[in-house]
Amino acid sequence: MKAYFLQRLISYLIDFFIIIFIVTGITFFIPTSEAYKEAYEESNEITDLYLNGEIGNSEYLSRYGDVSYTIAKETVIVTVIHLVVTIAYFGTYAYYMNGQTIGKKFMKIRVVNKDNSNVGHGILIFRTAVIYGVIESIISLIILQFISSNMYLYVITPLEFLQYAFVLISLFMIMFRKDGKGLHDILFKTKVVSLK
């Protein structure tokens, strides 16, 4: 029997907080650079100026692009740790737990192949990379090494938009399709089933 949308949503939220807890625990001892602190404060100031109508679109994009670039450069290690934890949790841990994360176990659901057999390790990793933004983050990290700060926002924004669109379309598909499959399920020939 297919897993219901609410089961999958609650499962995701549990897993999301577990990932945040793990990543925060690992990165807690990584010192925050002065450049990051300054860029973060400046991003808040720029946003306030824009929202208050004190600067226009072009100035906002120009200044915010530079700040975003600095923040991305200063958080590469944290981003890499987040990617590794995400792949390890949703890909490897789920593989050894027969398609279940802690959230899925709690909600009594699991990921299986379309024929109800156990999903392979590689499929779980690629499925994770697509739905949880791992591919988008890896591409962003690569792009960050080769483009200038004034181009960063213009290159990253469409990439982020595609990732958000993929997730949003998958979400609606899970909600409204009879079989409850998202794009990632169709792409990797998987489904999420209820064990109740």
C-alpha cells in the first residue's frame, strides 16, 4: 500500500531535524570567519534597505550578489559536511535499514523498488542527490570556484530555481497522483510504501 502524503511529510520533517542536529554538532567547532560575519550582517542590511525602498532592484542585486558570493565562499566546508551527512543518512543509512530512515521508521514507511524489492545502494544515493539538492549544491560549489562575485547570483539563482521547481512538482505529484510517486520516484523506479 502506498504511503500517504502526511506520512511522508512528517517523516521528512523528522529526518530534516536529525540532519540539522548532526550537521550542527559536527560544524559547531568550526570557527566562523570575520569575512562571513561581516557578509552576513551586510546581507541583512542590504535586505532591509531594499524592503524599505531605499535601494532599487539593480543596486540590491549587485550588492547582494557580492555578499552571497562571500558567504558561499566562507561556508564551503559546512556545505560539504552537509552534503556528506545527507548522502550518508538518506543513501547509506537508509540502504542498511531496508529503505528506512529514522523518520520513515517512525512513520512506518519505506522506500522500495516498483516491484516491492529492496532498493540498491546506488539508487538510494542518486535518489537522494536529486531530491535533496545534493547535485545542485555540488554544481554550485564547482561554479563558485570559476566565476566572479558579480556573476555568482545570476548563475546560481536559475540553478536554485530548478531545484525548488523539481521539489515542488514532486510534492504536488505525491499529493495528487494515485500512486503517490514524485518525480524522483518515477526517475529511479521507486515508491514509498506504508508498512501498516
